[in-house]
Amino acid sequence: MPASHRTRASSPNSSASTRGLRHLIIVLGDQLDAESTVFADFDPDRDAVWMAEVAHEATQVWSGKPRIAVFLAAMRHFRDALRARGFTVHYRALGELGLGEREAETLEAALADDLATLAPERVLAVRPGEWRLAESLPKVCRAAGVDWSEREDTHFYASPQDFAGWAKGKKELRLEFFYRWLRKREDILMDDGEPAGGRWNYDAENRGSFGKSGPGKLPAPCAFAPDAVTREVLELVDARFAEHPGRLDAFDWPVTAEQAEQALEDFIAHRLPKFGEYQDAIWSGEPWLYHSRLSAAMNLKLLSPRRAVDAAVAAWRKGKAPIEAVEGFVRQILGWREYVRGVYWLRMPGFLDDNALGADAPLPGFYWTGDTDMACLRDALRQTLDLGYSHHIQRLMVTGLFALLLGVRPREVHAWYLAVYVDAVEWVELPNVLGMSQYADGGKMVSKPYAASGKYIQRMSNHCAGCRFDPGEAVGEKACPFTTLYWDFLDRHRERFHDHPRAALQWRNLDRLSDARLEAIRRRAGQVRERMCLSKDVPSDG
């Protein structure tokens, strides 16, 4: 391995590696922010940075190759950028011995080993974005007799304390009200105290589908050919995680701040104008459509959300993108992204155990292979497993919807989403899955389940035309499993939702079914559930 990749810092101006160490600054794999507050008073003569790759972070959930590669490639590029700034970086790479002369299995063990060797006066860190690490890493420092000092994460608009203050006294935490509060506070898409364009919400304009003619020629997002550092990572991941899902031959994700900025500019110029209208549309074999591909870079903190929001708003002000597209994009970042982080920190660790609907089925094995006759699910799963990506409607209304209707244990659904997507970090993934997609929190985040039949997928995609199942049928061999399970879901949860003010219409439709029809649906649903849940094994490394 090249010298620049070795664990020990070897820069000739890295005096902190040989003198008494004041601050050891921890940078985790999703904290690759060059403007982080931990660097505010960095002294190259007395301070050093610590970063680590450990196999446990890729195997605690059976992570796909693209996800592992995005994290490792971005981390190694960030390490090199810090060293170019004259920083001492103690970096543990997979397959290498640490300062304590062994390869640690966990992040906690790696830190404990290196604290014993480096003996810093204090460890500085931005608060970890995952509850598990926010609890465990300070304990490692205390056990080593080293002070742990946390700094504010300025990557976000709102701190967890801001969100907790907004949420105080509220029975329901609804996105719409938080979003409006934060837009006002930050003065984003506002004109003289009123929402730009005269409305807060343009969802009605942002539900377009492509129709039978399809999306036509699409503007392909800019791709980033792997450089030497990234190629080394791809080779490592293919070798060390050979049994994990996914492929790396088409890997082209942005893994540096410069590449993330290029990806943002490309999206603003070529896809933002139609993003709003078609953000909910699905088309077979077209993974990107008009979406931004920015979430991974943003969640690793290579790209500031302020920069993304400001660029979109500027495009509208200049007449280069319509208000409905820009508001839809801003809502995903300033609204939903900030909202789910606030909910995460407000509700952890108990959030993990939520299961309000009593779902008890295992995750079907085909979620790890994509081997299913359902065209929409097959396309979304194979795309996800191969690329580490699918857009938000595929996640919510295809893979997530099927798990909801089938009644899969929410924690298993959460583990799958965390494993397979390149942009998956727990603070954003867990609330989206458990709260929004699976309704496991009983309505604390969203007012009713996102339950729909195969007819929704038929309206928003071209999958049903080539599928052997009929989305209009709930019983019989041609019945769409989504439609069968939809009616069965309504039946199973009738008592909870029949008089719900926002969900009652769906459940009252159930009342129109005859007893014989409903019994046939129940039988068919039982057959579907038995067949889908035969494969219960979750892949593992051994």
C-alpha cells in the first residue's frame, strides 16, 4: 500500500505526531466537512486528526458494496485533503495494523487502542450522527482517562435543541408546521414575510407521471470516473466484501467536496426545472430521472445543505427554474431532512423498538436478491442492490409499501435500508423507515400510513404493463400482491383507522366489499404471505 495510505502520519511537518498531543480530533465517515467546528482552532504543532475504517461498520448490517465504497473513498480523499493542509492524520485503513499493532474489529476498539498510544490531553468531536456512537465513543474516552469534548454540528440549519424547543408541548410533530417555522426563521423562499409565489406548498403540481410515451431523452447526471484512490477502494471492497450485494463496475459517485459541487451545479442547470413535476414518477430502467444524486454527498457532509438550497432558490430568482420545482427541492432539504434529524434525536433510543401495527413477518429473502415476479419490486430492488440507490418514491411506495402491507417487522426493514443505500446514515434513514414508511411509531410523524394498492404504482410508472400481475385484481392467480395485501392491510387494521379523520375514506371503501369478497381476499393474502415469507434468512458474513 502507498505510504500516503498508512496508518501512521508520515508528513515531515507533522510535529504533533512526535510531540505531546493536545487535541485528538475525531472525524467519522459521515463528518467529512472541511469547515467543521472541530478545525476552528486546529494547531498543527499540537493537534492531530483521527480517522478509522473498521469492518464492523460495514457488517453490523450487511452493507452493499456501493455503500461501503462511497464511505471509504470519501474518507480517504478527505484524509488526503487534510494532510495537504498540513494536518497530522492518524488513519486506520482496512487491512492495516493500527498504532497498537493490531487491526481492531470495532470503531470503539480502534479508538481505545490509539488513545493508549497517542495519549492526548483531550478528544474533540462533532457529536456523532448515530445514537450508538454518541453513547459509546465518550465512554471509551472516559475509560482511557481522556476528556471528551463535543462541538456543535453547524452543517444543519437546526440543532437538536432547536427542534426540541419547537416540539415542546406539541401532541403531534408534523413536518408542515416545522417546515414553515424554519423557512420563516431562515428567511428562505420568503418575500416580505410571506411565502414566495404566494403558497407554502406546491405538492399538487409535483405529482406528474410520464404517461405511455415515457420520459423521453433525459439529461444524464455528471459522472465521476474513479481516480487512483477510489480505484484502490473498489479493489479492496470487491476483495474483502465479495459476498455482499452490489456491483462496482459502474461506480461514479462524487466522493470529494469538489465533485459534490460539480454534481450540484449539474443538477441545478439540467434537472431542477423538471424535478418538481416528475419527482414522484418511476420508469423502468431509468434510475436517475430528474433527481439530484446529492443526498450521499450531503449526508457525508461533502456538500452543505445551505449551498444546495441557496443554489436552487437563486435559480428561481433568475427565472431558470419554476417555483414548484424549487419549493419541492427546498422542502426535501430544509423541511424533511432537518425534521427527521430532530425527530431522531428527540425519540432515540426507544424509536428502534417501535412497532405500533404489531408487524411480525420476516423480511423476504428476495429483498437481498431482487428475484421476484413483481416487475416494480424487482426493478427497484435490483437497482438498489446494484447501484446503492433508488429515489424516494421507489423507497416509500415500492420497497417500503410492500413491507408495510406484508407486515414485516419494522426493525428488519430498518436494517435493510441502512445496509443498501449509499446515502444511508441512521439519523436520516431510521425515522424515514420506522416513522414514515412503516408507521411503526403509531402516527407520531405522519398522520396515516402510506398504504396504497397496485393501482398507485400503475399510475406513477410503466411497470404494470410488463408485469404478469394485474393491479386491478385482488384475488386469483393474476392478482397483484400489492393490491391483495392492500385490502388485507385495511381489513387487519380496520379498528384502528376506520374512524380516523384522514384515513377513514380508505377504510370506508373496505365496507363496500361483500363478506364473500373479503374472505377471498383474506385467503389470497394468506397464500401471498406464506409464499413471500418462506425465505427468512438474512445474509451475513458467517
